[in-house]
Amino acid sequence: MTKMHAVIPAAGLGARFSTNGNKVFASLSGRPMLEMTVDAFRRRSEFASIVVVTGEDDLSRCREIVKAIAPEAHVVRGGATRQESVRLGLTALDGADDDIVFVHDGARPLVSDAIIDRCIEGQRRNGNAVAAIPVVDTLKLAAPDQTVERNIDRERLWAVQTPQVFPLGLLREAHASAWKANFLGTDEASLVERLGIPVHLVEGSSTNLKITRAEDAAVAEALLRPARSGAQMRVGFGYDIHRLEFGRRLVLGGVEIPTTDGRGLDGHSDADVLLHAICDSLLGAAGLPDIGHLFPNTDPAYAGADSMTLLAEVFRRVRELGWRVQNVDATIVAEAPKIGPYTAQMRNNIVQLLEIEPSCLGIKATTNEGLGSLGQGLGIAAQAVACLCQGD
């Protein structure tokens, strides 16, 4: 079965970007540019793997950013040029020749689902696809002294972007041929064209800009703002369930609750289902990955973690994107123990952390009426809905 992969070259220095380091680490609306780019492919179910290629000095920081958004992605060392970095990324891919690979610049964080969809459809129809937009500006050919020699007909001119999409075997062949001939192309399409294979364009977008200069980042920030000046609202839903086990503490809403049978919720952290559900509702509303991606249960750093600390980190990320919490409503489903005596302390913990009024948080508890595993007292679950606002 044919699979799709993404290779993201992210080794560009910020010489024109007013930064001393790798520009993909620069922040846009509170998120590293690289995180946004990787997330554009991570959230798509079509992609079997993602490879990010960066400079040797940036490997550690790049892995930290990528791991938080896509733990399954690979980060590998690049070469001296973008072309060499892409070749090394293709080498790192575990795929068949007829698999499809998207090559996309790490400094194009605003690539949309619509562009990716058009690239997928274009590749299926024509065998390859390169995102591009028609040139709309008047073009002039200038002499070395910058005097105009002549106008250039723009009618058939396109400005090429990424993604650039080709069969993996073909792109590996194109890179191998270029490397052998010491040929340096401008993009993947130029290497494939060199083999005599027609390359097909699909519609990109003027918003799919490459962040090269500081003014590009300012434009990207403006595009990321709400489309209207008034408040923007988002709603997210969260759900969590954990099994009850002997020898574990029962922690809900950051409050340790005594039990008569010595059972508590089993999990990698403190297994606080209420806070986990609230975390996921906030992350979902903000369009961020769930807590399983941010705090994986395979990471020993989160063994026994206090979920109030996890919620604080989620809140920090949400606030960095310019969101504020409008209200949260949560329901705990448990046959025992009685939750009512502890909800006031839970509410106090949560409203202080989320910086909301007590009237903006609802915590309710119910049973499952003896039905299913929850009704049999095998576990406890929680559901939460969060509303976020941005703007005035």
C-alpha cells in the first residue's frame, strides 16, 4: 500500500531575519515557527512519517520542539545546502519507491489543509505536484546598474512554493543524479525536470509565504490574528478515564480524596481524570495537540507527575497564543466515593490557576447508574467543555 511521507528542511540561518540563530525557532503568535509547520502535517492522518532536517548545532533544540508536537517524527542532521539536507532527509525515510513524499520548507508555517489537499489530488492525477501562484507584479529585467532593459511577460510565469510532491523513488533518483553531476538546483522540481520529467503545478496561496525577513514575520502575525477586530470564541471538549487500582492515591481536581477500599486511579502521572479532561478541552479549543502528545506516558519525566503542573503548562501554552479562558464546565462520573465534599477545594485550585472567576467554572458529579465498567466501580471518568476567547 502506497504511503505518504513529509520531509521538512529546517536548517536555514536567519541572516535576513534579524536573528543570530535558526529562524525556524522564532516565535509566531507564541509558537515556534517549526512547531506550526510540523503540526500542519502531523494533524493529517494521511502521513505515515515526518522527517525534519536541521543543522548539527540545532539538533537538540529541534528535537525538543518536534517531540512536543509529534513524538513519532524523526529529526536528522542536514548538509551544507538545502539540496543536500533534503537528500539526507530522503535517505532517512523508511519507505518504498512508489511511496509519495512531500518536501516542505520549515519556514513556511502557514501552509493550509487546502493546499495539501490540492497537492494530494494533483499528484494522484499527474504523478507529481508543486504548489505555486501566478506572478501578479510587473517584472522588469535590469542591467547591472539597475536601469531597466526590458519588461518580462508575466502571463505564463508562476512563483513556486512548497509543498513539492513526488514519488519517493523518483526524488531519490533525481537527487542522486544531481549529486553525481555536482548540479545544484533551486528546488526539488528543478532536479526532477533535469531528468526530463514534466512537473505539474497546483494552486498554492499568497498566504503560504516563506518567512525570510522580519517583515515576513510581521505579515504572518497579521494573518494569524482573528479575521475581525472583535472577540473570537473557540470551544473544546475533553474526556479522560482511568482504572481504579489498589495501592494508588485518588486525586481529582488536585485534591487527594480518601477512599474506604484503598483504591485510586492508575496512570503514568497522578491520573487526575478531571484535570486531564480540562487540559484536553483547553488544548482542543486552542487547536493544540492533546496531552498524550505533550506529556507522553512513555516519558519518565512525567511519572507520578502532579496534574496541576500539567494544567499550568497547558494554560501557559494557551495564553501564549493570545487566548483567555472564558469558562469551563466539567462532569465527574464515579460510583464512589462521594465527590461533593471536595468540589469547593477543586474549584479553588482550578480557578486560581486558570485566572477565572468562580462563577466561570462548573464541576458536577454523577454516577453511571450501575451500568458498564464505570457503573461497576472499575474506574472513574471525567468530561469537560472549555470556552476560549481572543480579542476584546
